[in-house]
Amino acid sequence: MGKIQVEIPTPLRQYTENNDAVQVNASTIGELLDQLVKYYPDLKKHLYNDEGKLRNFVNIYVNDEDIRYLDQQNTAVSEQDEVSIIPSVAGGIDVETNGQLSREEIERYSRHLIMPEVAMEGQRKLKAAKVLMVGAGGLGSSLGSYLAAAGVGTLGIIDFDQVDFTNLQRQIMYSTEDVGKPKLEAAKRRIREINPGVNVETYETRLTSDNAMDILDGYDVVVDGTDNFPTRYLVNDVCVMLGIPNVYGSIFRFEGQASVFGLEGGPCYRCVYPEPPPPGLVPSCAEGGVLGVLPGIVGTIQATETIKLILGQGESLSGRLLLFDALKMHFRELNLHKDPDCPVCGENPSVTEPIDYEQFCGIRGEEEEAKELGDQWETSPEELKERLEADEDIFILDVRNPEEYQISRIEGSKLIPLDELHERMAELNTADDIVVHCRTGVRSAKAVEYLRQAGFGKVKNLVGGINAWAEKVDESLPTY
């Protein structure tokens, strides 16, 4: 039995006292996991289901090798091994190359044309290619810019959002003048400025099970720049069904991932993560934050993989998961394996058409989730203002993170982050009138439900959170 180093991913570090790595004494993976949850009991429910089995959205790697298909409990480990816990947070392409390059195009792409891996034939492949970007946010900004500059002939973009001030820290496709405008409008204009020869097809809609097959059909490569699990699984499944490579990227705080899914013989996203994590385990970028340059790095990797697929050059990331840690400036590569029993790409697939991905991921949507509380458990910013002005004794509970509390706060509020609420319950009084808030009202709705179950009968959620308070009551506060 030796002391084994276990790498802890960012979403799970809150349950290991914020340690990014821990050491436990063990001789097998089973012993290692037993010791790990013994030291950190809160980690157990995120690693094991109610039957005591390792959850499907959690993978264990030993020295960068996926051991899912081995006898994990009895897999031997020694002090020389490094164990990683990775939960879920996407060959050449046959492209018609008809059409010659113009004199202007030859000059524009001259640095490509003198490379033997590209040359005239490869540049014609790029010109003839059709690439669909799902999302025009942080990943899409760098991805779209580089694909346009490289000469990809047709770029499709799916997005239905508007440019917000909070986007400008990382979404370099947009400028301050674009704030308030549809992202598709600004992105199309910017791409045409980079390269007027690119045909931009836009889809100002949410990608759903009803429209995904029609939208994705006809594209050579799909690049996944989404920020939620339902769309990520939808993109994966439809790409497999249509036989389109799926270039995957994801980001969180200082860490990024990239891979290529759906190539013949290689795994799909479901092979790696058969099911999503429960809602709330992996925070969104809006809740957890993201380093501004990180989507540029990961998006550029996605652009590189896309171009290689079109050219049929090099080794793709199919069968490999690339991990990037910006704080350590460290890249790691994990080997992935195709699951013969995968319900989408396996030998006998059971999912042959798009399903209800909101239900599959256990997500009903923020609006529906908030409705479920009922009006008696909610209060508006205006109502709270009136009560405070009437000198009612109201306890305002802020369940955001300390970093957010430094940005803005409601005067007199008490900060107890949502993750600490169960430990600090004694600081609250069941007799008090309590109004709970977060940034937008989603986390605080969870806090209200938790407090209700704990016996707090006079607790309400501030609808829209502190951002709504700033917009409707106290305009001196910034929104974020």
C-alpha cells in the first residue's frame, strides 16, 4: 500500500477543502475511493449513486488511461501512479474542391499555399467546406475569427442572444458599440470585415430536438461552443446520427477541455460521459467565472482541429481529451475509448432520433424552476423596497460567493454562500422574515427550497436577484 496522488477537478474541489490534489494510502482504486470519501464525506454523493455505484458522469484515469472498462475496484495502483477524477463540465473530411482561387485569394492565403500540407488543393478544400458553429460566445469568437481568416467558405452560426457588457471581457468578436445588438448581426459583420469571401449563414434560434436535424444536415463539421449540457448532448447525438464530426470545447474558470467526437471508429461525447452531472454541480461561467483569455485558447484549438479535419492532415483529437490548466500553464492528454454499448454510437444504438434533452439532463429551465416555488415564496425588488422603507424587520440573506459580494451588495445583507448554507444554518432564525438573493435568482431559489425543508416558514426569494434590484431600485449598484 502506497501514498497515491489524486487530482481533483475544479467542480469537486469545494468538497475537498479546495485542494486541487490530495494523497491517500491505497493499493487499489476501490481502496483509494473509499479513503477519499472517508476524508471528504460531502464528496461521496457526487461520486456514487444511491446503489453505491460510481456515477456514469464520473470517469477515473490512471496515468492518463481511462479504466472504466477494467475492474475499477480491484485495479492496482502504486506510488508511481497518478489518479485523476474527471467529471463532465465534443480523419479527413470529403469536401468537393470545385472552383479555383482568385488572384486576390492567392495573395490572401499565400502563407497557406506555400505549406505542402495545405497548398492549392488544401485551400480549395477550405473554400468548399461548410462549418457550423453552435454558439457565438467566448469559444465562437476566436473560433469564428480564425476560421474566417483561414478561408473556410461557409460559416453557419447558431445563436439567439444579444451582446452584453459582461461579454466583452472574453468575446473578442464584439466591441462596445455592439452592446444591445443581436450577436448574429455583430458576428456576421465582423466575419465579413475579416474576410469578405466567407459566406455566413445565421440561425437566430435556440437549437432544439425539433430543428437540429434540419439545421446541422449538410455541414461538413460542427463545432460545439455551447455552455449547457442539454445542447451539448443534443449536438453530439445529432452529429452521430448525421455522420458529422463534432469538435468539442468547454471552459470553466482557468481550465479548458477539447476533443473531437463522432469520427468513424472513435468515441462520441456519450461514450465519455453517458449521463450529465446533476443540475447545480457544475456552475455556469456566469456563476463561476472564466478567465478572459481562456476561450481564446480553447477556441483556437477547436479551429485548429476543424481545419485539420477539412484538410485531412495530422492526427485529430479523436480518442483523446486535451486538458488545459491556465494557472499551471499545463496541458494534459487523456485517452478515450469508444463504448460498444453506447446508446447513440454503439453496436446496437437505442437513441436513433433526438430526445427531450432538458428531461434527460434533469433541467426544467430557470423560468420553470422559479415558477415552482410559487408566489408565496417570492418577492419582487419593488416589494422588498417598500417593506424596507416601512421599517419592517427583514433579514436579507446573500447566497452568492465572496467575490461577488465585493462587486455589489444590498445594504445590511448577510453573506452565507450557498455551498456553506447547510453548515451555517445556526446563524439563521426560523422566526425571522428572510429574503434570499443571489445574482439572478436561480441559486437563491434553491436556497429558499432548502430552508423551507429545514423548517423556515417565512423565507422568500428575491426575483431577478441583485441585478434586478440594481436595475429597478438602486441604480448606483453595478450589474454583472
